[in-house]
Amino acid sequence: MPPRSQRAARAMGFLAESDPALASLALWCEIHDAPGETCTRGQRILIGDAFAALPLREQVGTLAHHVLHVALRHGPRMERMRRRLGPSFAAPVFALAADALVNEVLDRAGHAIPRPAVMLTTLLTEVLQADTTRALAAWDAERLYMALRAMDEAGAGRRDAYERKKGFAPDLESAGQEDAPDTVAEWKAHVTRALTAPGSAGRGVGTVLARMRDLPWVDTPWERHLRRLLGKAVTHRPRQSYRRPRAGWIAAEAAARLSGGPAPVFEPGNARHRKRARIVVGLDSSGSVADPLLALFCAEVAGIARRTGAEVHLMCFDETVYAQSVVEPGRLATALTALDMRREGGTSFVDVMAQAGRLDPSIVVVLSDLDGPYGPPPAFDVLWATPVAAPPTPPFGRVLSLAR
């Protein structure tokens, strides 16, 4: 392992006085000198040649910027998204999202960062044209990435113009590393200790960081909820059958015959499921689910189908179902994006529930903005997956917001 950075030694000393929480986090980071530009590569901070020429306060701000990248696990989170989204993943856009969040925290904490710099509030107003109320509490790197990637051509033009104006150059690389659960737990402990350490209260990032949505252990991602709900629905559960006795009862009954004692009360055994589990995926033609989010959703459904051996039936609908097919799990994303979808009609969930019911599904997952008549409750489980952050409450089924 290379020696600890000499270029950042002065900034580290100043950081200990100005921001005890960040200084505490920096002690757990691998910080080394390296040629080229200063960057975060995976879990390591590489201090570049130009760092020493910066004024001291900008050195401190630059070092703090990269310490937060490591503490918030931005490199491993970038790699996790890259593996799940595949070739469609745009690493520079994720780096833009991560930089905007980190710079916003540092600016609010009173740190000096080299200008011009990308900031969450200006990114929301100038590019996404979104509300900045409680911005840090409402956005994390993954959600911000999805929003930036889901924009139309005009939005992409605004993003490119914003990057040029701010002179944005990505300084975050994943280095092909994902986090292990114990590593996330370790960094959660580091951050908790840093924010509660004596001297950190009311100073530096300690006043801002605890309110962030971007902390990777604050919310359970929707993908985990989806895996749990789908896995529970399609996992075979043993059921009792009075056509076959329990093995223990057979032995007890045989012993009673030999001894002449009373026969035990009959105990039913478990019957095997002969029906293959089925997942029905209904896609609302309104097109409210953006392509990157759709790809991530497909990867999760496909993974569940592969692990459980479940059939995946795809139904595309507006007021009625107009396309239906059985899809191999590995081809689900391709099948969804290749559909020639109708855009003129409204939305109704009545027909898609009726069509799904004929397949005797284990669960029906509907991707929609939930704007339409629902009809009567069906006899099977329904999961509504919606890109709406605050979705309405349907009369039946469970709702999973993909925006969280």
C-alpha cells in the first residue's frame, strides 16, 4: 500500500480544527498522492499534482469533497448501478449527481470549494426544473441519476449546458468494487460516531449530514422491497393433504399395532406443489416509467424469476390488454422496450386484472402511474409499482413507489 498523502497533510490538520466530524471520517479513508487529477477511485482518495497549488481553504474543501464520496459509498454504489443497468449506465451522469449532493452539503457547512461547482439546488432549478424545498432530504444519488437520465432531448441539452458552464469533470470512479454488507455497517458506525463526537455538534457537516437522504443506510431501496414481495409470492409453501399421512404418524400407527395400543389420531402430511409459479407483469401504455427505471425494474423481476423458476407473463395495456406473451427472464427488458405501445387511449385496470386472473398467477405486478378505474378486487395478490413519489392508495393490493 502506498504511503499516506503528504500533499494533503496540511489540509488534514486544518480540517481537524474546522470540522471535527469530517476529520474523524478522513482518518478512516485511504488517502494517497498520485499523478493526474485529484479523484475518488472506489474507496481510495488520490491527491493529484495540482492540489498543492490550491489555497488552503480550497484544499480543505477539495479533501472534504472526496472524504464524503468515500463515507457515502458513492464509488461502490456507482458500481452496483452499473452492474444492474448494464450498457445503458452512464457513469459521468452518476458522478454529476454525487458531486452535486456532496458540494451542496459542503457549501451549507461553510466549506470553500473550487468554483464554479455543480450544486444540488442549481442542478434542480436549471436542469431538472424541480422544486428545491428540502432538496437534501428529498434526493439521493440514485434517484437524482434516474431523473437526469430520464429527461427528454431538451432536458439533456440543459444538462450539457449546465456541465459546460460549471466546468464539470467527473472525479469519481467505481474501480469495479461493490460494498459488502459489513462494509456498509462499518461506515454507518463511522458516520454515527463522527456526528456525535465531542466538538462536532453545530459545526461543519455535522449540522447538515444527518438530514441527508443520500446516507446509504437510511432508507430501504425499493429494489429490496420488490425482491421480498415477489420472492414471498412465488416461493412454494408446503400445504397439508389428507390423502397422505405424516411420516411420524405412520411410525406411531405401526408401533400401536405391534403393541396393541390405541391408534394415534391421524396427522396429514405435506403435499407437493405441482403448479409452476407465475408472475404477471402489466405495463401501462402511458409511458410514465422512464427507460433507466424500467431497465432496473426488469433486472429485479428477471432475477426473481430465474431464482424461483417462475413463469413471467407480460401484458401491455391501456383501457384493454392489447399485447400478451410469455417471456424468458433474461429477455424481459428487451421484450418491454421493443413493444410497439399504444399511446392514444386512457388507462383502466379492469381488463388487465381479468386477463391475468385466467392465468391463475402467483402475483400480478402493474407498472403504472395509477390513474384509472380499478374494478373489483381480484382473488390474487397485486403489487402496484409506480414512479410517483406520493402515489394514490388503490382499493386493493400493495403500492411500491419506485421514486423512493
